[in-house]
Amino acid sequence: MFVRTSIKVQGLLLLVATILGLTSAANSSSQVHAGHTCEAEYDAASLVIATEVDGTGDQRMLQAKLDNEWRAFWKDKQPMVASRNLDKLGQLLGNNATKGVSAESKQLVGEAVAAFRQCVTELVPVGTATLVVSVFNYDETMPDSAEPAGAGEPAGAGVYIFVDGKHLASTDDAGQATLTVPAGSVVVQAIVPSTAIAQTTVVATAGVTKSLQLVLDDSKEVTSPAQLSVSSMNGDVLPSSFDSFTITLIDNGSARAAVRVSEVALEDDIGNELESFTDRFQIDARGRLEPIDLAVVKNAVMRYPGRNLVLRAMAEDALGFTLHGTKPVYLGEYAPSVTLIPPPSNPSLPVAGIQVAYQLLGTGLSLVGTSDAAGNVAFGLVPRGNANLDSVTTQAGRYYYGPAIFFLSRSSLARVTMTHADDLANGVPRFELRPLPTAAGFTAKAALPADTVSVAHRSALQTQLNEDGVSALGFTNLRVGAGAADQ
């Protein structure tokens, strides 16, 4: 579907194209992707996001998704995947995930993304092609002149053939398989589960039959990536009170049943093994990995409060495929709660239904909650450390922001005032932090004794704030975006 871009977006496209042309003429060898098809549309969309999206969280989310589809389109040669996901990116602009973006900015971003998607869509090949795949075992005694190189005897029946990650066929007794694939660039794999693999990328022409020879490589471990889902975890947070630790292997959105445990381990964030649980897990009736003795696993995990941990799991399924995956694990110790407060400049400002983002600074941990009718948001148990809150709402064209940054060393209540520029001018504090034992309506969790790591984190945070001339209770985010300069 053709989408007519606004004059502003058309102007950006022209400006970006001109800059790219000048840069290419000046130094074409230094370009990362200059001159690539749809480059001007991609760069224009990036520029619109950078200038129109108010708030680093929304900006990072949209830009990251745009970058992912640029890679899918240009590096991975998958325009169909990129086109489909760009459509989903456009849908984000219509839901609560981008609630803090103004209607005008959403329209401009949507038009820029649509222009990029239109360019990509026009390059999606139409039709299908036929591949005749022949698979051979590797034979190191074959002469270098052998075609294909290293090809020995046919691999025989039962070799799985995957195209772009999907299982489409298995070889017959002659080691061959015939399959229909989408026209365009596709990745073809031949896999003997956990034993050998061959892979190549081919360009399939619509209506044409193409022969392909693959030689299996058995010199490396063959595993299939999977996502890990762990019971009791809230995203990447494992509450210190967890009462189960069952691991489910997820492949392409569906659970894969395992029949044998190969490895379960806990590592630090640079890959050093801290605990090995391989002998401590078994397979349950549903093919999940469960602890034989939960207490043993729990005691081991609780040795690492405040650490950025990684869970590693590997298991074999009934077909012989070895599935492996990793998952960040943050031990949740304290319960931060948030109450949004209307500002003095607008005491009747609604505080219900506002999205509040919680981020543990220095890590990849982020949580999102939505305030209830009284403006309350609870995130459950989270790790100790430097916490950042961010929220925004609008009324009558005026923006109200609720940022807060503090060191969380016990269960606490952050009372965050949704301040407008007028409130800041009048010296209204951004937030107040209260320990939960004195905050009515919440149950406190006993704080652990402060350790040297906690003290160092707190000291570093306060030093950073002091250098910026900002007090912990008066932290202010400077926001620059369309329509917000004088608001």
C-alpha cells in the first residue's frame, strides 16, 4: 500500500539523500552502508525518531527496532522479514508502549517508517522456487579437486533440511530432498541433530529449479538456540522468596520438551561459572527441567545478592536436537513501590493509567508498570542498586514528568510528583523516598546489612549527582522534543 509522506518527511528524505551523496563523493571508502538501497529512507526514519520522540526510553525502543530491521533487510538479506516487522513497529505508535509520544510526533514517525517500509516492500521477491538439496558426509581423504570440496558418501536418510530456520524436509535414502522455498535470498541448513551441520545462503529465482550440494561438518558441537522461561521469575527478576525454579525451553514461541539434561549452570555476566547444577536437575513429565532438591538450588543462588547473574541450560529433545539458552537473572531483594502525585500547578491532574518505567542503572534490567486509580504502582521484588524511574503524562497540551533516581537498599516508597515546568520554577521537589516500614498500606521487607558493594554504588551515584549540581531529591530530567520546548 502506497503511503504519502508529509512535506516534512519528504524534505528529510531529500536532505539525507543530498548529504549521503556529498559524503560518498568525499570519501566513499569510509561508508558503512552509504549507497545501499533504501538507505535514505532508513536514515530519514532515524532522524525523525531522534528529533520527534521525547524521552530516551521510547526513543531507544523505536530506534532499536528500526535498526534490527535495517540489519534484517541489508545484512541478512531478508526484506520480507524486515517489511513484516516494520509494520509491527508502526503498530507500536498506536498503543500504550509509546504513550509519552505526542500525536503529531507519532504521525511523523509513522510516515517516516512507512516510507522505509514501502521501499523495502517493493524489493520483496514474488513467487517461489524449487531447491534440490544433496547432502554428503565429509571425507578428509577426498582430493582438493572434488566437487563439492570434501564430499564423501551421500549422507543417507534422516538429515533435517531447514530454510530460514524452519524445518521443511528430511533427506531420503540417497541423501536428497526437494523443497519449495520463497523467491529471494534464503539460508539453507542440513543438520544431523547434535552431530553435524552444513549451511549456505543461496538466491532462489522464482519459477526456477536450483541444485544445491552440502557437505556436513562434524568438527563442532551442533546446538539449537532456545529461550529460557523460569517459573517464579518476573521477567529477568528472581524474587528472593522464590518457591520453584522449573526451566522451560522455548523455540520459535513454542515449548520444546526435553528428554535429557545436558547442562544447567549459573554464571556471572562475563561467563565465569559460579555454580554447576547439572546433576541437580531432572526432566519432569512435561519435558521441563526441574530441581531435584529446590533447597539446594535456592541456597546456591542466594549466595550472590546484588550480582548480575546468567542462567545457562542445555538439554536434548526426543529427536536428538541439543537445545541451549541463557537468561539474565537478577535476585530481587526489595520491594519498591511508587505513588504518583498531582503537582501544585494542577492538583486535579489524573494520575491513573500512567505508564511508569523502572530501570536498574548499569544493567539491562527494566520493568514497566501502570498506575492504578490512586496513582500506585508496584514492581514486586527487585535487586538492590541505583534505580531510575521515568513517567510522563499530558493534559491540555501541557507535559508533566515524573523522573526519580535513587539508591535502593531497602523496600521503599517513592512519592513522585508529576511536575510541569511551572512547578520546577517554583522549586517543587521531584520526589520523596520513604522506607516502607513508615509508609502506611505496604508491607516492608527487612533490609540486609549494607556491604562494601552497596556503599560503593551509593557513593558513586551521589558523586555523579554532585558533579551535575543535582540533589538526590531534586533530580530533573531535561527533555527536548517537538512541541515541548515551552511546556
